[in-house]
Amino acid sequence: MRSIRKDQQDIWFAEVTESVPQNAIDTVFTYSKPERHRFTISNEGGIPLEMGMGIVPRYERYITSYSHEFVPVEGMLCWVDATPELTDEGYIKVDMDGNPTVEPDFYVRRIMTNKKACVVRAAVVKVDGVKNRPSA
């Protein structure tokens, strides 16, 4: 029997907020301090059960956690196959335009759990740049 810890990998999570500074036209993205957690991530999304019911999933992969210690929030950015570049203080390093130097791979579209469940699943969608992030 396989261990639930064997297939886990490091995944970085950060929240992004969008604001318009006073007397400015452009929006500014602000990133929270990223958190690293070890979770299992699927190779692809869309399990046969959903497809058999006629539900077409709108996400690529699932992140699975077996505890409620950290539950991702819908809209969070994720670095799955990449590692964010961090400043000395631990924040995401950004370029001159305010974009992360290492772009996130995915963002959390949907959380699937309840208070009594032992498993927390997060459906994630591939990101094509932070500004091109689809709406949740």
C-alpha cells in the first residue's frame, strides 16, 4: 500500500490583491508572503465520475490535502512546477512592472471540502501570466 506522504511535493501559495493608488490610472498587484506546503497534486483533472455525470470540469489538476491545517482560498496563486523567487524578507520578488520574476503556474479555482471531511481538494487552473488570470 502506498503512503499518502510519498507523492507529496512542495507547492507555494500566495494571495494577490489588485488596487488603484490615489491619483493613478494603472492597477497595482500586491502579493502576500508566500507559504510553502506539501500536498499531493494530480497529473490531470476531470475524474471519470464527473465526466460520466455529464459535468465538464473547468480546471486542469487537483491539489489534495489530508488535513485542515492549511486550506487554500479560491483565487490564490500556486507555484507547483516552479519555485517563486523571494526577497530577503520572504516576499515575492517582482520586476519593474510589478510582476513576479517567476510567474505562478496555477491558481485555485474551487475548494471541495466540508467540515467533517478528512480530505480537502482544490481544483486548480493553469495561469498564463498574472494579468491574464481567468476569473474564478
